[in-house]
Amino acid sequence: MKCCSAIKYLTSMLRRIYILLHCKIHWPGVEECGDGQTDLRENGEMKGYEEFQKAGQQNFDAAVKSFGEVNKGVQAIAGEVTDYTKKAIEDGTQAFEQLLGVKSVEQAIEVQTAYAKKAYDNYLAQVSKIGEMYADIAKEAYKPVEAAFAKKS
């Protein structure tokens, strides 16, 4: 049954498109075209098409907003990664300079241990922060889609 109703709907839509193209209907105010067909808006036959077009536009708008939110979030993450990389390079350079000035093996081990601990802690903090940012991106990107579905319900 679903197949038959889909075929009927597609046939109806194709008929409407043919009439639109064949009659060269100009919106609004055209009541009759050359072959006697009346304006589809007057008959109400365009209602389904207009609803379909409106739903498509709403979905497109929601997708554009969603992609905009994703873009903002990815830019924020890129900024965070850049800042983290700069700080990691500075910390590595500082640790290397400290290693150049050590007088004993024990001091070298202390400098390396302190650097490794600091680098590990910073890495874990950064990974956690970026994970939260990804979760926020997903939430913000879903809001326009959720709003579009709410309008349809």
C-alpha cells in the first residue's frame, strides 16, 4: 500500500511540475494559462508543494546554523591546541636550558622528572578541556536541528 501511495504522490507532483513548466505560470495573479489550466494556487494544488518547499527551507536553515556552530567550535579548539603547543614548547625549552646548567646527574634527573610530571599534568588537563569542548560543539550543533524538529511536531 505504501508503494502505491508513493507512486500516486510522485505522479501528482510530476503533473504539477509539468503544468508549471508548460503553462509558464507567473506568480501571482495568473488565473489561466494558454491551454485552459487554472492557476494551481487557486485550486489549492500547490499547497503540498509549498509545504514541502517550506520544510526543505527550514531543514536547510537548521543545517546551516548547525554547521556554523561546528565551525565556531572547531576554531575554538584550534586556538586551544595552538596555545597548548606554544606552552609545551616553552616548557620544553625551559627544561632543556635547565639541563644545560646542571652540575650532577641527580640534578639532571630532578629536572627531567619535574618536566615530565608538568608535561603529563598539562597534557591531561588539555585533553580533558578539549573533550569538553567537543561535547559542547555537539550540543550547540544539535540545537538548531532539535528546534527544526520541534517546529514540525
